[in-house]
Amino acid sequence: MKTTPSTYNEILGKFFQVEKVWDYSLKNTEDACRFFWNPEKSFRSIHIAWTNGKGSVSKMIFQILKDARKNVGIYTSPHLIDIRERFETEQWQISEEDFVKYATMIIEYWGNLSYFERCTILAFLYFRDQKSEFGVIEVWLGGRFDATNVITPIISAITSIGYDHMEFLWDTLEQIASEKWGIIKPWVPVVLYDHNPTLEQIAHHQNSPIIIPEIEKRTTNLLWHHQQSNARIAYEVWKRIGIDEATIEQALLHVHHPGRMQYLYPNLLIDGAHNEEGLRMLREYLQTLIQNQKDIDLVYCFNLKAWKNTQLVTDIFPLVSEWHIIKGENPLLSDAESLKTEIVEQWKTAHIITPQELLLKRKNHQNKLFVVFGSLYLLGELLK
């Protein structure tokens, strides 16, 4: 029977309704995998973790495999508009019919899972039934107790370290690293963003070959130099797997990764920068724009998840003539009025604006560059 919008929305609502929270354990995910006959073992997996860049590296590896004409699935988070974005194969993202089928199975037959555990099991089931040869699996957060860490990959990659998700992890980079290293498996090669004594020591203890990307520049269509570093990681992953260099280089020129330094219009730039490293990278890009275009007039617009540190924004970005706080509908976003109160103490002036008002304002002020950043959930509301 064909799935109707009401059926999809009903199942989606049930899928989101969970009582269990993240409990620093893999037991429930392992039990669910066994119940469903270990779908995570049906494909060759590539595991990607860390703070910044893991989404970009995952998308690059996925594009390389698609261009190499491989059957491949990719599991990422978060989504921008629709949860189905998280589950994609070389053909397209999961259909509403398939989502309903797998979500119903999980809800009815193995209900004691957190939201992310449910998503992870759904991805494994979908990739198995799609006969995916490869699965690009992005860690949600942490690593050691992340639901995705039930896989044994053919290779792992750890991208750049930074402060994020401290409400779930720890407070120092060393403590965060102690969680991330959990994806390093015995005898499984691991590509590291850069030299890291802690990670290298752990890899040695696990007899895991360590790969540090070469300095050689790798070109990609994604904006700014940090994406070149991410491209080097993706290149090293697939050079070891056996994809030819011409395919890799060509694939890196048309990676699809919405919401990361993406121009929706010539005067509207959106970026999911929300932690210190991401915000500093965005500022660096904008400073270069200002140096090259002296008369550019920037308008900053943002919102963050409710628990994020807004002080980071005021510390990193200079005072400019226009600041807007976007009033989003997603309940995970900060209350616009409360955020304005915090911001006004630093910048003296800030205005609240809806996504619809922002798009109209952009249309009427073609001489200004509107820079929207912060939570990816905010960007999703602009992209709808």
C-alpha cells in the first residue's frame, strides 16, 4: 500500500518519541543489531569522527564512491529539512515508503532505543536491503559510545579536533580526544587530520596503521582552505582502498554538502558554523572578502541551539552596523528575545527577524552580503 503524507508524518512522530536518552553504552545498539541479524556486517564500512569536518569528509568519500560506480550508502547527521537526508545511497535518499517500513520495524520490535540509536539501526537495515557494497558512517558525537561504533570498518578517519557537544562529552581537548579515539579498532588503518600524540599512541597500542595526509593541495568545489584539508583526508582514505586518482580528483570537484559556506544567492551566504573552530574559519573567510572587496557591506544573521555559548560569537566577530537574530520555529533554537538580550549587552544593537523577512530583505538590498550562520537547524528553515 502506498504511503500517504499522513502515514509518514504519523510514523515520524512516533520515531521521535523516545524515553531513553544517551547512556554511554553500546549494549542496546549491539542487542538491536543481533535482533535484526547484524545488518552492519553486510557492507564494508568507513568510519568518520571528530568535531569539525567529519560531515564534509563523509560527503567527499561518498562522492568518490559514486563516481567510481560503487553501490554505496551514507549515514550522516543532522539533517537540514527532512530526516530522510540522513539515509542516502548512490541513487537518492531513502523514500518515505522505505522510511515508514524500517521505522515501524524498529518501533514495534525493538523499542528501547534512543533517537540516534534508532536512526543508526535504520541506516544499517536500509543499506543492507539496498545491497550497498560500502557504507560511509559518520559519528554523531563522541566515538567510544556512539551508536555507530558497533561497526568494524575497513578504514577510519579522524578529522580536526575542537570544542563541541561538551554537554555530552568533556571540557578539555584531551578529554574530548579520549572519547573520539574509541573508533580506532585493532589492525584497522586510521587517517588522522594531523599529528596527535594521544591518538598516535592509542593507534600503536591497537596495531592500527597511522596515515597522516600529505601536504599536497587537493582541490574541491567546497569553499575555503579547511575543505582542502578535508579533501586530503578523503584522498588518503580512497588511495588505500584502490580508487584511481583521476576518479578521486574529479569527484572532489562536485561534492554536494548544503549549508557549509554555501551561497544561496550572490548576496546570501549560509554556513553551519556554531563552535569556536567553525566560527573562526568563517571570520577568516569574510576578512579575506573584505580585503579583496573594500566596499563590501556585511549583515550578520544567526541563531544557535539553546544551550550553545553565545559569548563565542561576540568574542570572535567584530561589531558591524547590522546584526540580526533569526527567529526560527525549531524548538531546539534559542529564544530570539533572550538571545537579543545577551547580544545587546555586547553589541548595543541587534534586530529580530524571521527567515521570510530575511529573504525579502536580501532581495531588496542587493548591495549587501547577508551572512547567515549558527545551527544547521536554522539553515534548514532557510532552505525549505
